[in-house]
Amino acid sequence: MDDSRSHDRPTDAAAADQADDALDPAAMYALLQNQQRSVQAQMGDFVPLISGAWGVAWLLGFGSLWLIDGVEGFSLPVPIAVTVFVAALVLAGGLSAWLGFRTGRGMRGNTGAAFTGIVFGNLWWVGSAAIGILGSGLRAQGMTEQLANFYYPCAYVLFAGIMYIVAGAIWRTVSSVIAGLWLVIVAAVASLFPYPQHYLFLALAAGIGFLALSLTSALRLRRIRRAAAGGDRRG
Amino acid sequence: MDELDPVIHAQARLRIMAALSTLGADGSISFPRLQELLDMTAGNLSTHLRKLEDAAYVDITKAHKGRTPITYLGLSKKGRRAFEDYMETLRTVLGDPK
């Protein structure tokens, strides 16, 4: 290999000879399964971080919007609330993109997989922009500010939920489908709450939901890592 | 007793095949990334990859990122089939047909 600049080092040769040994069939089967689990764990170690970041972002973001009119005797200034909301979402989005890029480094899919990834990745900003433009159009058609307070958050959360479900369907991740379904339900139910309680509902339901997803995926990864380390001989 | 494929039936090569089998069909991975996932030295990985390449179990393609050459590795169709056969034989040997 071009990348191996020192493949003839004696220590490597000795290690290679040792690794040439075969164990008994049961141990080899366990080694095979543990290696697959190890790769799975290393490739999935970003999931708890991303879901945790989004949990905090939903809590802080929608929580700050709720604090504009939600607590009697206290009002968070609108510019601050909006800044916190936007900053939380941008930070969570940036972290997701960076972790996704970091996890995918050095990997190359086939042409079909690359096409799927490009379409899905770009659909995020295309869909978000469309929701924004649609909202502006509706405002121009007479949608009140009161209704806009419902339209924008509910539409974005609904869209995010649908995208999670699509991601789960494409890459066959059940946790993504569950998270997406949860967001779709939360978005729909939020519209039934009065203003500004719908912000509180969005903050708690989406935020706590994603923090719970972060916790369960972290526990699942820990279980996989333990098994990969040889804790489970036969799997 | 069924015979286990001697090309795969070595700890290091089994780990490499198992790791590559997790990639999708026609998927490939760069040499440094595979080395990182397997926690193997470059020399050790290179030695065993050569044996797998000799058996035509691994497809090796060269690409460039800017001026840096990158080697991508993936299971060939023959390699994927050989790995599935190896797993099947192991299960049979272990008396577990699943």
C-alpha cells in the first residue's frame, strides 16, 4: 500500500505473524462479531452527542421564546429571545454537520449512495428556505403575527420530523424514525396549545424527547462497546 | 468437518474482512481510516491486505485529494461471497445454523 511507509519494520512483521494465527472456531466467530460491533460503535459514537445537542437547543430555543410572554411579571426581550433561539439552532446544526463530516471521513459510497446523501443533505436547506418563503407569502396574504407564532415553529419542527423519518428509512435506523415520529406528533399537538404555552410544550416535548434519545443511544453504544471488547463471546 | 478459508482464517485478516463487510455494497474506506477503526499498525494492515488482495477478496483503488494520494479499500464481490461462506462454515462448525 502506498500509505504504509514502514511495512517492513521488524516489530510489524512480528505482529503480523502473530496475527496470522487462528483461534478456535468459537473464538474466531466471537472475534468476527466483536469487530463488526466495534466498527458499528465507532461509526455511531456521534449519535448521542447530536441528539443531546438538539435536546438542549430545543429546550433553550423554544424556552427563550416562551419567556417572552410566558411568565407573569417577567418578559425576556424579544431580540434576546430570538438571538438565543437562532444561536441554539445554529450551534446544534453546526455541531451535527461537523460530527457527520468527521464520522464520514475516509468513507466512499457507491454512486447511488452519494446521490442519496447529496439530495438528502440539500433538502434540509431547500425545505427550510421554502417554509420561510411560504411564511412570508402567508404574512403578505394577511396571516396575523399571532398565527405566524404558530406557523413557523410548528412547520419547522414538522419538517425536521419528516426529515428524520426519511433519514431512518434511507439508512435503516429505527431510532431516527422514532425521533422523527415524535417530532411530527409534537409539532401537530403544539398547535392545539394557546400562545405562548405552545412554545413551552415544544421546548419540553422536543427537548426532553431528544435528551432521552441521547441517553438511550449512549446506553446502547456502551452495550455495543462492551460486547465489542469481548464481553460477549458468542454475541 | 468443513474447511475454513485459510485466507480469511487468521485473526488480523478476519478483523479486516469483518470491518470491510460493514460497508455497503461497493462502499470503500481509505487506508488511514481503516487503520484507525482497526487500531492496527500500517505495516501489519498492509501485510494482511496484500494477502487479501492476492486472493482478489479486496478491491484497491487509488484516488487523489488535491495532491495527496489516497488508497481506498473495499470488499470485492468474490471477497464478500467468501466472507459470507466463511461465516456460514463457522456457524456450521459451531452447530449454529443461524
